[in-house]
Amino acid sequence: MSIKIIVLLKIILILFLVYGCNTKTENYSKDNDETQQQNETAVNDTTPGVTGIGGIFFLSENPNEIKKWYGDNLRLEIDDYGSVFEFRNANRPNEINYLRWSPFPKQSGYLLPSQKAYMINYRVQNIEGLVSRLKENGVKILDDIVSYEYGKFVHIMDPEGNKIELWEPVDSVLTHMGGKTTK
């Protein structure tokens, strides 16, 4: 191969690397700016609605044995109620959020009036506004909003008879309470 061809190939390679990297950097920067704008919009958004999953609850023949099994085999950090998963909020990366995983005794009435063996807890914002909208839409509200230091709760039923728990969390209280979490 002649020296001219080798030099030409090197020049092409250098141009490709330089312009290819600049394009990627520009695209990354543009994507990063768009993501930051979306996050800022989401942080300032107080529209009533779901922001994530807050808990998974299910009936069990023997909750203590099933908690032990999940701890031993799947490495969940187990406490008296099940496990707490700790994660970062995508819109507020400095904020720690939590999800509760809990087996309940099969004879527990906690999931009633649903006949299902599970219940999902949804993290929400503006629970009062959400409940107001749900009432307007004819959704069955099972109880009044109840407040605790770690958040507000209310239960509803979906059209298929699934009980749903809505939770407007105060994650900072849970962070200060401490305890083991699954990460």
C-alpha cells in the first residue's frame, strides 16, 4: 500500500473521530438539556396523579416463612412487615423514595372488599385534588383520607374489583426513621 493511501486513510480516520465525537457530544448535550427541562417541569408539577409505585401487598399462607424465604433466596432486607426498597427519584435525584413490599396473613381483612390476593399502593401527588377528580369520575372511594407523619392515604376500587391504596408520601420522615432497606 502506498504512503499516500495510508496518509489519506489516517486523515479520514482522524476526521471521522473528531466529527463523530463532536456530533455525539452535541447530541448528548442537547439530550441532557431536554432531560433537565423535563425534570424541572416535573418537579414543579402539582397536577393530581400517580408518580410511581409505593407498595406491593399480597396474601400469604405464612407471612413469616415467605419473608424469610425472600430474604434468604432473593436477598431482600427483611423487617417485621416485609421489605422496604430504597430508590432515587428520577425528577429529584437527591431525593430518596421508598416502596414497601409486604405479605399479609391470608385471613387478614386489609385487602377487603377486594377478593384479590394482592393490592398495589401508588405514590401520588396532591391526594386531595386526586380524590376530588376520582369522585367526579364516579370512582368508588372506600374511606376518607387519613394522615400520618409519613404521608396521607386513601383506598379506592378499580372497575375490576381491585383495591388500590393511594399514598402521598413524606419520604423525608421515612429517611429519618432509618432501618434496613433493599437497594
